Amino acid sequence: MLVLVTGATGFVGNWVVAELLARGHGVRCLVRPGSEGKLKAADRVAVFLGDVLDEAAVNQAVQGCEAVVHLVGIIREFPRRGITFERLHVEATKNVVDAARAAGVQRYLQMSALGARPEPADPYHITNFRADEYVMASGLTYTIFRPSVIYGPEDQALNLLVRQIKAFRVVPVIGKGLYQLQPVAVWAVAQAFALALELPHTENRIYEVGGPEPLSFNAIIDSLAFEVRRRILKIRLPVWPFRLAAFLLGRFAWFSLTSGQLRMLLEGNTCDPAPFYHDFGLTPISFKDGLIRYLT
Ligand SMILES: NC(=O)c1ccc[n+]([C@@H]2O[C@H](COP(=O)([O-])OP(=O)(O)OC[C@H]3O[C@@H](n4cnc5c(N)ncnc54)[C@H](OP(=O)(O)O)[C@@H]3O)[C@@H](O)[C@H]2O)c1
């Protein structure tokens, strides 16, 4: 199939592109001008320059494609620069879906997020939910993926913790650290996106995606420290200073935590991933095995 990928220059996007190429698909990428250098397989894909919010650019990129993989999304808003959840999740998805429908695309794959739901929820989750609703009502043959945190080489979240563990050996834990996440390996996510194009029983389905088991934040830190062979000291700190700091400083790009991110972390992010592994015929990779593959 000829597949249009949005968000191909990102962490997950580069893995998805590699997997699509490995399975024999032709790949076209919609890339923002200036981001071409982040596309690892640039010499093996067709690059169309443009912004996902630019209708004309999206319409042009999708012409002649049989499938679309829409991965663009943000974890943090910068309203002054026009980077909002509303625009990058809802409007971007509308653009891509409308273009795909007009071009007669057969298969549409949407990246969403675990926890996507209507209010009451964080705007990140609400806008992902509304984007998913638009996909479902579009008449396209879709598959929607809602992953928990995705880890692998070059991920933003766990690599930050690894750097901290290696540099300081002291890790601040927000609250008791009992909130749970379900980290999933990026190569499992990428495989599933590529396989969805070949597996009719995955059509018009939503999949919650996670590693084989929920892990507390404490357990994640311990596993990371073990794999990078560092003895660490976890310091449990009350939640309120983080709340205050995120409230006061979260709008600055240099500060790494927003109020929304803190709320979502404390709320936890887990699922039953059994239908995902079953339907895609994938073997769950334990967090420990996944870390060995990407940290050593
Ligand atoms: N990573 C996770 O743990 C995780 C978990 C659940 C869901 N997700 C979802 O998975 C998707 C990919 O995540 P990721 O970690 O790979 O994110 P990422 O590394 O930040 O990549 C985001 C991608 O979106 C592109 N993009 C952003 N704004 C754009 C615009 N206006 N026009 C065109 N492209 C634009 C970026 O392009 P540039 O290179 O030009 O910036 C980049 O290719 C997102 O939707 C995210 O919400 C991720």
C-alpha cells in the first residue's frame, strides 16, 4: 500500500515508518519545513513539506495514497505560539480525516492516548477523545490506538529519568510514587500500526495499548536504576510544591512539568491490553526485557 504518515519525524513516527517499509509498503511523509533532518528513513520515503493544520498541504499529500497513519499530537500546549490541544488534536485530525475521505483512502489509523474520554478529564484527554469521535463518525475504515506511556530509544519520558539516575543517583518522587503506568515498547506499537493494514479483524476497533502489567512509578524507577546499574536514593516529596511550581512555571517551555501533566501522572494510566496482543498476534514484552533491549 502507499501510506501517508503524519508525525513521521517524531519518536513513534520514525519507528512506524521503519516498520511500514520493512513490511513492503510505500511511505509518504507530511513533514514540517525544517524538520526533514529528523526523518531517519528520508532516503526511502517521499517527503511532502507542509503543516498538518494546512488543509491544502494535507490534501496534496494524501492524493493517491491508499492508507493514512495520523500520528501528530502534543503533550504540552503553548497557546501564544498557536500550539493547543484543540488545534493539534481536533483540528489536525479533522483536516487529515476530511482529506483522506475526499481522496478515497481505504484505511485510516489514528494515534490517540490511553485515558481519552469526554469531560470531566484533562484537555489532553478530552481533545484526543473528540478527535477519535470524529474519526469514528467519518465513514473511513479506521483503527484507533490508545497507548499508555511508550518507551524506547529516544523517548522523552523514560530517557529523562535515566539521565537523572545516571547523573545524580537521587530521584525525587512526587508523592508516594504509587500511581501506576503501563509502559509499552515502541517497537510493539510500531508493529501494530503496520499490521493493522493487513488484518481485517482490526478494522473499526479501538485498542488500549500498554505493556503486560501496570507498574507503580516507584517500580519503574527501580527497574531503570537496576538496568543502568546504579544504586539510587528515591526521595519522596509532597505533591503540593510540584502543584505550585507547575501552576506558576508550567507555561514556560524550560520548565518540564505542567499542571495537566502532573494531574495525569497522579491519576495513573493503565489498561487491559489483552485484546491488543491477541488481535495483533504480538507477544507482550515485559518492562524488564524491553529495558534490556533499549538500554544495553
Ligand atoms: N510517546 C508517548 O509516550 C505517547 C503515549 C501515548 C500517545 N502518544 C501519541 O503518539 C503520537 C506521537 O508521539 P511521539 O512521542 O512520537 O511525539 P513526538 O516525538 O513529539 O512527535 C510529534 C510529531 O508530530 C509532529 N507535529 C507536531 N506539530 C505538527 C504540525 N503542526 N504539523 C505537522 N507535524 C506536526 C512533529 O513534527 P516536528 O518534527 O516538525 O516537530 C513530530 O513528527 C502523539 O500523538 C502522542 O500524543 C505518545
